Amino acid sequence: MRDEPGGQALAHESGDLAGYVLIYLGWAWLFWSVVVLSGRSVWSFPNVVFFYVGSVSPTLAGVAMLYRTRGRRGLRELRDRLTDVRRVDGRWYAVVFLLYPSITVLAAGVAYLVGPTTTPLAPGELVERLRVPLSLLAFVGFTAGAGFVEETGSTGYFLDRLVSTLGPVGGGAVSGTVWASWHVPLFLMEGYFGQASFQPVVPRFFVTFVFLETLFAWIYDNTDRSVLAAALFHTTINLTGEVFAPSQQVRWYAFYLLAVATVLIAVWRRVGSSSRRGETA
């Protein structure tokens, strides 16, 4: 294959990214719109089927665009990045599994000290909710299902391309914005958050995606492009919310701590990149 001029290659890259977004949003919104327009609970039949079919759009979009751009070789590489545990250093597994729970526990400590809440976390609620089969189904979807289904495409294809052109911070910001927009129909579905551990505050909910995706990009950039690390991080984030059931006050403090962590990491990366450029000048 001959090399393309820079402008033409950039246009193709932009077109490929746009193709991913169209499939990612279009497939989900097509099926989810059926649920919204029905006016009935998302967890009722057949709405729950439409919901889960629409939810596979990240994997569908990522696999389709990888096959289009890189063929079977790209799919084999994705499989390796999703299953090879050796791509991730032990220190980064610690980041994946401990970073977000630590933020939540620290936020709970602040909330307890500041008051007025005396129950910043309510893990006992999970036991009560999981006694209901419908809640158990939703719990699996919110946690392991969401982590692996979403990150297979969102990280395996979309974030991978964005980081290679915009860097972890810029790529994370763009990916986080698209990721947030994917969730819009969930707020229009009857009863969707009724099976979750919280009722989201809309502005905070959407801005959080941008902060989180910047952390995803940071982890991804330091784990040899591991999709497994991203999927496990996503699962840990959702598990933390569902298991700990933080109060709204704790969620606000966690949001502020997440913002601080994201800014510090972005500055650290920028300083580190500048230092490396200076060394090679």
C-alpha cells in the first residue's frame, strides 16, 4: 500500500472516526428510541431486549471499523489486547483496581467529617436489591457487562485512534464527550435508574465522563494499549458505585476529587512530555 499525503491520510482518519461515532450512536439510539417511545419501563418485556441489543453498539462499532480499516489482523490484535494479562504491569493493575474505590472512600471520609451525613456509604442496600431477579440482571449489566462491551470498541478502536493523534488528554476529552452523549437516551427511559444505586445529577453525570475518559487514556497509554485494563477499570468504577452506594454528598466530593486527579495527571503528563522533548533536542 502506498503512502498517502498527510492531508489525505488525516481526512481518512477523520472519516474512520466519524464512521465509528455514527455506528456507535446510531445503533444504540435506534433500538433505545423504541424503549423511550413505548413509555413503558425499560425493564419490561420486550423493552429490556431492545435495551440490551442497543447496548452492544460500542463493540459492534469497534469491531466493524477495525475490520474495515485493518481486516482480520486488526481483529486478532484487538483480541490480544483484550485477553493478554501480561500487557499490564502489576503497578497498573493496582491503579485499575484501587484508584476509583480510593477516591470514593476518601470522599466518604470527607463527607463524614464535614457532615451532616452519618451514613456516607450504604453497602447493605446491594444485598436487598440483589434479592430481586430484575435487579440482579441490571447489576450484571451495569458492571461486568458495561465494562467489557463498552471498552472493546470505545477503547479498542475509538480511544486508540484518538490518543495516537491527539494524545491522552485531548483524546480522552473527545472520547469522553462522545461517551457522555451515548447515555442521553437513558434519562428518557422509564425506570432505567430505578435499578441503579443512585439517581444521577445530570450536569455532574455528563462532565464526569470527560474526566473519567482522560483517566482511561492515561491508563491505556501506560499499559501497552491494553483494552483489558480499560475494561477492568470501567468495571471497577461501576462496581464501586453499586457496591458502596455512596450518598449524593459523597458523589459530589468524589466528583471534585476526580476533577483534581484528572487535572494533576494532565499537568504531570504535559510536564513529562516537555522534559522528554528537551532531553532529545
